[in-house]
Amino acid sequence: MVQVGKPAPEFTAAGFHNGKFANFSLSEFKGKWVLVCFYPGDFTFV
């Protein structure tokens, strides 16, 4: 379970960077500040 003030769990997600889609894992950014934005209605008919 995700909790405020606790480390985020490891995950991999698709993203768009430098003109192409790629998969990124949270562990790639260990020791750096990371901002993760999520909006569930993208590319849907909601």
C-alpha cells in the first residue's frame, strides 16, 4: 500500500521522451527528485 511519507514502491511505466515512447522504472532515478504525474482520463472516452 502506498503511504504518505514512505518510499514509493518500484514500478515501470511508459512515457514520452525526446520524441519517442519508452519504458521508465522508478529505480532509474534512485537518489534524485522525481515528480510523477498521472491523469487516468487520457486517451479514453471518459
